[in-house]
Amino acid sequence: MLEARNITKLFRTGLFGREKVLAVDNATMTVRRGEIVSLVGESGSGKTTLCRIILRLIAPTRGEVFYDGREVTRLKGKELKWYWSKVHGVFQDPYAAFHPFYRVERVLYQAFNLLPPLSDDEKKRVVHEALTSVGLRPADVLGKFPHELSGGMRQRVAIARCFILKPELIIADEPVSMLDASTRMGIVRLFKDVRDVNRSSVVFVTHDLGLAYVVSDRILIMYKGRIVEEGDPVEVMEYPSHPYTKRLKEDVPLMYRKWGGF
Amino acid sequence: MPEPLLIGLNLSAFYRLKLGEIRAVDGVDISVPRGSIVGLAGESGCGKTTLVNVLLANVRPPLTIIGGTVMLDGIDLFKMNREEIRKKVWGVKVSYVPQAALNALNPTKRIIDLVRDAVRQHMPATDSEIVSMCRRRFEELNLPLDGIIRYPHELSGGMRQRVIIAISTLLNPRLLIVDEPTSALDVSTQKQVLKMLLDIKSDRIIESILFVTHELALLRQIATHVYIMYAGKIVEYGPAEDIMLEPMHPYTKALMYSVMTPEPESRQRGIITIPGEPPSLVMPPPGCRFHPRCPYAMDICSRKEPALVETRGDVGVACFLHHERAVA
């Protein structure tokens, strides 16, 4: 369904752009329909840059993104809107997704700009349905300002957009890393629900190998801008082939086994 | 059995604000045995950092001690004034590495300047004495010697954290308290920092560690004992293995189920959720503070507050489900 082919992104920084940073280095990834894929890497590995390129928020230096066989790397205007109604992003900081001066429902109603026109009554009904789907009572949320909601609630509102847009692909960049343990699982569950109910595919972009292992159908390991390993999570963890994956496996803290020498 | 290094008894401390009292620590008992690594786990806002400040007697308005005692290596901390504590306790008996310490160093001072200021709070020492103390300690812990003349920004995150731990234990305090020391680090660097914590303990530079974190898998790797905190109270404590592999309190269970690790057991268990969010500490729910979210809540849970009762071995749990069993 989605293919990012040979993506490279070179950032120029420093005086006159003389310093170069190769954030993504010839990375290729695909996502199939209804699949949960995780892109795992530590900070600075280029995973967020790659996902922003797929979301068409920044342009790659080289490489193309294909969606349903159509090249989307250079779409503009109406066609870009079409792409954004199909591929939707959910980000790490649920605070940053909201404008602090506006009530929270604004981000929900803005989603309708990407959809065919609806009457106000219909919009209202869809918003209520979407909030209910993410486990919120509309009365608790509507009319509130972002700071009046907890982090978990804000992330639920952000996910409610997915129930309005019903995108075919959701790219979630560290969606639970700022949430606490007891609320985190509820959000992870929601992404599974979105997949099961709407048949959306989900890409988790995360540093959390445990999350990726538990929820994904397939994982991709990213290191220094490259995708170094890919496969079924159980197999990748059992038989890692790249030295970086081997090191990850050795160093990640486990619950059921103890580290040697500790 | 020898006296524990640190004992906190019946501790209560509230933030007194205009909008009301925030009951951040509410009737907590905690002890750190000699030679142990005690994990204090809970979600953000449950009061774990406030509890640490109370244990350190680092209490300033609006935080107010309501009651309780803290005995550290035989010293009653609440009987001392702040100046005495600063001179004779902090850095000497107990050192504290707060959360995000690695981003809180004065950027205009070299590491050795920071150490000099800190050491002179406690004893008169010449520059060369302080430098040689530093050198010896860095050698002992296999840290690069040139680290002491660097500015904080010249060190990587993991190195900075290890240097902070090395210099905060320079005067061989009995207890080291660390708050989320590895949350900003990648897993390989994290492991090095944890290894070093074990090293300073096995080298007998320090006796015990109180490790505050929300990451349970870390505690599974290094802790000998674990305390679980929820909404200002301890809900369960005991030997790490018992608490983590056979939790009894429904909240502890939920916490353990929320840990996702790359292990077959984790994947088979799948995603188990609990409803709701932690309560406000201004108006905590009556009875057991977890009862509104608890799948096993009974009638009594909303009326009476369960005491923390030892059930099996050294495990204590504050839950009526298990009290009945203990009585029967």
C-alpha cells in the first residue's frame, strides 16, 4: 500500500550550510494494508525524519514515496489534501498538537477540511461518535481548553481524529512515550482498535523495543539513518543478525530474565 | 538483624496551597536495609519525588511535614535544623541525584570546580587534596581522568551521569538516592550507568541505594526490594522477585501488565488495560484510593482504607482482598 523507496535526507546546518548531517541514508520501507509495523531506533537514528517524509511534512533529498502505486512525493494542493486524508500522523507530545488558545474540539472540526463537505449536524454527530470510540465522554471534553485535559485524554482526542478521517494509514511517532504506565496500555489498545475497526494500517515510530515487540506484525530496526534489520518481531529478537540489533537485545531490560553479571 | 540504614515511619507531608492541601505523602512507612537496592516505583504525580525530599528532610514551603520520623544511620533527621543537615547529612550520610541532574550542571564551571564547591561545604580541603580525591575515585570506577577538567557539555549524556554519580559519592555517603537516573539515555548507555551503580556499592563506597523510577524492568534487573506507590500511599512492598513476578495488589498487577518487554511472555499476555487515570491528590477518593479503577473492588473498599499488612514472608500489601486471606 505504501512504499518509501531509497529515501535519503541530508540536512545542512552551520554557517552557510557547510556542515551536513545525513539523517536518513537510502532507507526503503513498505507498509501493507491492515498491518501494524514498528520502526524502532534510538534518538538520532533518523526514524522521525523518515516518518515526516512519508507524511509529506518535509521533502526528501533523494528517493520517492508511493501510495497505492502513485508517486506522492511531489503532490500539491487538492491532491496533497487527498493524500493527507488517507495518511494521518499522531505525535509524541499531545500538548503540541493543540493550540492553547482554542477549545479542544477545534482539532477535531479541522479534520473535516480534508473530507467531503458535511452539514453542521452531521459533523457534530461524527465528533461525538469519534470521542466515544476513544473512550471519552463528549461532555467531559467538548468546550474544554487543552490544559484542562490530562496527557492521556489529549492523546485520546488526537486519536479521535483518526476515527473522523478513517485514514488508511496512521503514522504514530512515539505516541505513548510521554504517558504513564497505567494510561499507556489504553492508548496502545486504541491503535489496535483503529486497525481492527477501520482496517487502517499503523506505523509505530518508537525507541521502545518492548512496545514494538508486543504490538507489531513486523518490525524495522533503524540505526544511523539506515534500516538495518526487518522481520517478524519474534524472529528478529530470537535471531538478530545486525550487530546493533544484537546489542539492543542484550541491553534492553527484561522482566522475566535477569542480566548476566548483575 | 541489623538496624536498617534508613527508616521512615508514618510519614505525611502535604503541599499547602491556596486551593487546598495536596496530600502527596500520606502515612508512608519505608525502610532501606543495609546492603540493599530498594526500588520506589509509581507513576508521575504519585508522590515518589516528594517522599524522597521528605526522607532527605529537604522540606520547604509549600511542602509541610504533617507527621512521622526519619532515622538515617541512627540520626533523627527531623530533630536537626537545615544548616546542620546541610553540613552533616547531605553529601556525607546521604547523597541525592535528582531527576534530570545531567542537564542541571552549571555550564560555566568545569567538573572539578563543581566538586570543589561541594566538598568545601563539608570540610576544609586544599585544591590539590580535592583533585587527588577525584582522581582516585575516577580510577576506581574506570572513568576517564580528563573528565574532571571538562565542562559539562563536553561529556556525553551517559558519561555526564556517571561523573555526577562519582562526584556525588565522593565523601562515601552511606546511602545514595537516585531519581530516574537513566530516563534520558538509550538502553546501552543506561546499562553502563546501572553497572556503575552496582560497582560503587560492591566497592563499598556506599552501602545502599534508593532507586526511584517508573520503569519496572530496570528494577527487575537491579533492585533487591521494591515499594509500589499510588496516590501518596505505599500499596505493596517486599523482595523484588516476589513483587514483580507474583504481585498481589491489583494496582501492582496492572503496573506489571503494562510493562512491555521484548519477551515471549509479554507478547502472549497482550494488551491488558485498566480504566481511568490516577486520582487528584487534593480530593483523593475515600477508602482505598485505587477502588474506582479496581476490577476487584468490593463494598468495603470505598468505605474503609486498607492498612498495609504483611501477608506472606516480607511482603506487605494494602488490599482487603488479601487481608481476609491473611486473617483466615
